[in-house]
Amino acid sequence: MARTNSSRGRSRPQRHKDVLHTQGGHRTGDFRCTSCRLDVSLDAPGTAHRNHCPNCLTSLHVDRKIPGDRDTDCHGRMEALGMSVRPDGEWMIIHQCVSCGELSANRIAGDDNPLALVRLALRPLADPKHAGRALLSL
């Protein structure tokens, strides 16, 4: 016999619903990483537009010309190829879209996984062929 709320004499408290009932089903301002499946907040220390997962550094091809414009039609997964450093010392992640092949440079965020960043920076030293492939794709 199934119990109902009225048979207990009190109603069960409603669970907090912080999920939007829209496509994707994530909280406002969040996205789910297509690689490691981490729920990621759009708020990122050190940058105005979060565009990659702080855990695995994977991104989505969502911006067309300007960071944060979210104006592209591709929406392919962007893999982190390597690192670049600006003259002012700021680190940039070089991403390549696996769907259309477009390259982009994205600022690192203050909460990015330091181990993932160092691994990415050292990748050309560990695999010299990788550096050649990255340069050929430019």
C-alpha cells in the first residue's frame, strides 16, 4: 500500500529546484564540459568570458570573432593543443576545433588546473612530433 503525504499528517518539503528546465538542463551561467562532464560556472577569476573547462582545459567552439560573442554555428569540441605566452607574461591556451579545424588562443583563468596547464606547456618537449603537428595546422 502506497503512502501519501496526507496519511503522514504533514507534507514533504519541496526540494530546491536550481535547474532550469531548458535545453541542457543546467543552472543559469553553467555549462557541462563535453570531455570530463564537470559542471562549470561561467564566472572565472582573471577573465571576463569563461570559455574552457578549468579541469581538463577542453573548450567548445562558440565564439566567432570576439570573446564572449557566442555567435558561431559550429559548436564543436575544441581540444587544447599547447600554450603560448604573450609579451606581458600572460599564458594563453591554443585550442583547435575537432569539427572545423579553427584555431583560437584563450586566456587561462585563475582557477584552471595547474597540473593540466603544466602538462600542456610541456607537451612539445615530451612529444616533438606534437609540436610539428601544431605548427603545421597554423
